[in-house]
Amino acid sequence: MLTFSAPDLTAFTTRVFQAAGAPDLVARRVAEALVDSNLVGHDSHGVIRIAQYLRDKAEGHVVPDAEPEVVQATPAIAVVDGHWAFGQVSAQFALEQAMRRARQLGIGAAGLRHAWHVGRLGEYAERAANAGLVTHILCNSVAARVVPFGGREGRFATNPLAWGIPIPGRPPVVLDFATSVVAEGKVRLAYTAGKSIPDGWIIDAQGQPSTNPADLYTGGALLPFGGYKGSGLALVVDLVGALMVGMGAPALPDSTFGNGMLIIALDAAAFGAADAFARDAAILADRVKDCPPAPGSQGVMLPGEPEAATRAQRLSNGIPIAEGTWATILEAARSVGVEFEAG
């Protein structure tokens, strides 16, 4: 296992995307988003994505210098076309549209179409929560890697959901999860590291359980979490987070690959009980936290706390990356003429 500082990884990743044709601010934005995912422990959405993004750009799927724009709007709603810019750029633009409307009206929403892999949803939920807004985010893609409950072939993407909720005096609650048992990127991490995966994550092309991550990429599929519950949520994300905003879904013919995204932002003050909400939310969080720990547990952690603890640890001690994963990243970087340089 290798270890890298966040500044070194960010500088390296920025140079990679600059070399691939991204404007400086875009390259920096994507780099910071990827490295932040590593910092909070979600390595599946971190710098492992460099090779994928460069391949996507080479194949013409992503337009590094494209600019997202609002193509339809009401006072409360914006529809954003990402024009196939890097997803982190488009999603940040859409988030700002929803937040601005929420501050003005108490509620704001943004639908995003033609976005290319927006990355970790928790980043956007946390940004909004740190700005004092409650946020709910739905996101799909058309990569059919998840089976519906009772099926054996992929019909859904991992279709994540996220919530961000500010609580005065403490870090916000940030809940971010795929509707599959696990994010596809975690299988990819195991695959590049040459490791097996836990039973119950995937099935192979014959519909049989497998612990070999390669089976996902040779006709296999991820399983939905909680059986019909995850499957049902995945369907809701396709319907509301994609079709409603003008994007496709894996089970539809001729759907264009990419992310559909719906962001809903709320200002608690608009509900007329902001002070009570702030007080009671803090009390509730404390009551949940002071629950006696189960045997063998270190105690209750609220959504977002594991990520905050990991960020502090990795900022201090560095970001670990498996040697196999790093070799893949270096090969991709060298394809655009960039070598890693430690600061």
C-alpha cells in the first residue's frame, strides 16, 4: 500500500486533466472532487477514476471545456444541460441554482441532464448543509449493472441518493448511499487490487453468487440492497431523478450514457420553526449518539461522522492507494504525458 498527501495528489490530478484539455479551473475542480472522495474514505469515487475519465474523454463522451447552462427555468426550478462537461462541474452549477432558489423562496430544485459522472453525491449534500440548507439528491446513470429484485440481469444503475441536513453546533448529517448493495467503484477497487469481494455483492453472468470482481465486468451484475427495498428505490431514482429531468434509464432502448440528477434544496426557516428545528435537531443528534454501544461496537456514529473522522486521519497521515490501483493511474497519466511529482 502506497501513501500520498492530499496536496500532492491534487496537484498531480490537476496536471493530468489540464494535459487532457481541461481549462485550469475545470481541471482543479475535478481534481479536488476526486481527492476529497479519497480523503473521506470513498476511494471508489477518488483518483481511481482518472483512467476512466481520460478514456471517456478520448472516446468523445466528455467535453472538457463545455459549460453547463440553464435551459428552462421558473422561480423555483432550473433545468440544467451539462453539455457533457465533467460531471463535477455540471453538478456544482446545478447545486448552486437550487440553493439560490431555496434562499429566495424557501425551496428550490434543479434537474441536471447530459452530465458525465457527477462523482460522490455526499460532496454536494455536505456543501449545501454547510451553507445552512437541507438537501435531497437523486442521481442515475444508464449503466445497467444492478438487477431488479427477483431478476438476474441488470436493469438499473447503482442510482445513489443523498441527504444533507445542517445541525447547529455540530457537523451536518450527510447520508449518501447507492441503491445497490455496494457502489460499483468498490468492486473496481477490488478488481484493480487483485482482491476478492464479499459474498452477496454480485452475481455472475449465469445469475450465481460470486466473490470474483471480474465477474461483474463479464456479464454479471450488482445486487440491490435490502432486496425489494433497494430495487424499488432504484426505480424511483430512474423515474424522478432521470426521466423527469430529461435523461434516460438503463431499461429503456437508445438511452445515452451519463447521469440524470435532481437536487431539492430547502431552507428550514421557511417552515416557520427554524429556532425549534435547530434546538431539537441538536438534542435529537445527542440522544442518538448517547445510545449505549452494542457489544463490540465503539458506539453510535451519525451519517457523515465516519467520513469526517477519515478526512482528519488522512489529512494527517496521507491517503492510502493500493499498488495495483496506482499502477493503473500512472499508466493513464503517462498517456497524456504526465508523471507524478511529490511536493
